[in-house]
Amino acid sequence: MATNRIATTVWNGELIKGSGEVALQSSGIGTYPVTWASRAEQANGKTSPEELIAAAHSSCFSMALSHALTGAGTPPTRLETKAEVTFQPGEGITGIHLSVRGEVPGLDEDGFAAAAEDAKKNCPVSQALTGTTITLAAELA
């Protein structure tokens, strides 16, 4: 069964001086302010498209890695994933770096790195972002 998730943004004014609000409607967990400055300079309590992509990517990757490890008979105790999305004004998103640290009883570093690489390639968000360079660092705790 397919699912749809919905977020909406209302933007007011021009790009540089304007502002908007992003509402996560499917979950209803909140509405968040967004500005050009929060995207191209400092966040200052506001979000950006890149932060939202980072949230989506880190959670999708973690789910894919957990599923693969469990399927291989080595379920993780804990995975901590950070996604860093780099945005360059005038160029766009120039890369995403995933870092994962895992507690996986019965698995060595090479096995964990291989599973993490596979999850990086195959999680649905990674596949949606194939036009972007995605790098990975994986280590066991």
C-alpha cells in the first residue's frame, strides 16, 4: 500500500527579505519558520529545505540499515546517524555526508561498513537524491 505524506509552505515576500512557514501536515507535529538567511547563513532558530532533507535522509538511512542488519541476523542495539547537507548559494545542494555509529552485537567493522554502504545506496531517500554526491562514514561503537 502506497502512502503519501504532506507538508506545505506559505511564503511571504521576496526571497532575501521574505519568510515562510513549513507545516508538517501529515504528522501534525508542527509548523516551522524558514527564511533565506536560515538557508544560506545561520539557522537562528529557523529551518531550511536542507535541514528537512537531512532529517529525512538520516531517518530513512537508519531504517534501511536496521532492516538489513536484522535480516542478516545481526540486529542493531542502537544506530546514531547524522546527515550533513551542504548548500552553496548559487549552486544548490553540493553534497550530503552520512555518519553512522552503531552498536551491533556479533558484527565486525567490515561487515558494518558493508551493510552501511548498501543502506546508503538503497534507502528510498538516497535513491531520490541520486543527483547529489552522498558520502558515508560508518563505525561501530
